[in-house]
Amino acid sequence: MPRRHRLILAVILWCLAAVAVVLPLVWLINNRDWGIGLMLLAPLVVYGLMRLARGLEAWARASAPPEPPGRS
């Protein structure tokens, strides 16, 4: 897969993951009495999304492993 396609796929995957995690968290914080307690969880969620972004970037920028010699 070309590097550009991997980068686009990584961005799309990160956006989907961010929406899937942040949207319910924000909804719960806003609509539940105990939701304010989830504010303590928000920094951990952001940190997790940052780690996911770094991992996806590393995956997208990694080059394909070279083929072993003697294989055609």
C-alpha cells in the first residue's frame, strides 16, 4: 500500500476513534448528574488519543520491509 494511502487511512481511523470515544464522554458529562466525575477521565482519554495518533503515524510512515535476497 502506498505511503500516502496509509497516511490517509491513519487519519481516518484516528478521527473515527476520536469521535467514538469523545462523543459519548461529552454526552455523559453533559447529561448525567454524576457526569462531572468523568472530567477526571478526560485527560486520560486525550492522552490515549495522542498515543493512538503517534502509533498510527509511525505505522503510516513505516516503509515496507525489504524482500529477502533470492526471491523474485
